[in-house]
Amino acid sequence: QVQLVESGGGLVQAGGSLTLSCAASGTIGSFVAMGWYRQAPGKQRELVARIPSIGRSTYGDSVKGRFAISRDNAKNTVYLQMDSLKPEDTAVYYCKAEFRRGNEYWGQGTQVTVSS
């Protein structure tokens, strides 16, 4: 079993920055990708960023140029650097790990609130 723990959320003013972390523990094998997703009140969950084990990272259109995903393999941790934050970025941010055969694991989420 894989456990994912997010951290780094909080309250920030518009234009500010935050860095989210997602630490993975447990039985970690040949993962396919890790990613960040978010869900705002009354909205559906959407892709923020995804980083494959091999290949190029992808981003949701609304965050391109402002957010950056990265991974520290030695620490089994994925990060999300968020710059130029906007009030519409306010949401609960979830970390997801993807494995072969369609296996997925989700973190509990961390709240990001951007004030105007």
C-alpha cells in the first residue's frame, strides 16, 4: 500500500507564491506518474500538473506558465511550485500517484486560499 501526505497549503495574497509537497511512503514500485489535482467549492476536480516517471510534464491550461511540478526521487516526494497566484486558484489540492494496471492512490488534500 502507498500513502501520500500533502503539505504546504495555506493562505496567501494574490500575486504571491506557495510550494506544495507530497511525500510518498509504503511499497513504492514502478509508478507511472504523479500529479496534482485541485477541486474548488462547487466545481469538479481538475488537473493541475502531472509528471511521468519518464517523459515530459503536463499542465492544466489555467496554470501554464505559473506553476511548476518537480520530483525528488531520493525522497519519494513531488512538489508543486505555485507563482503569481490568483483568487481562482483557491481550492483543495490533491496529490495522486499512478501505477500499472490502473492502480491509483490519492492524498487527503491540502487547502490553498488566495485572497484578493
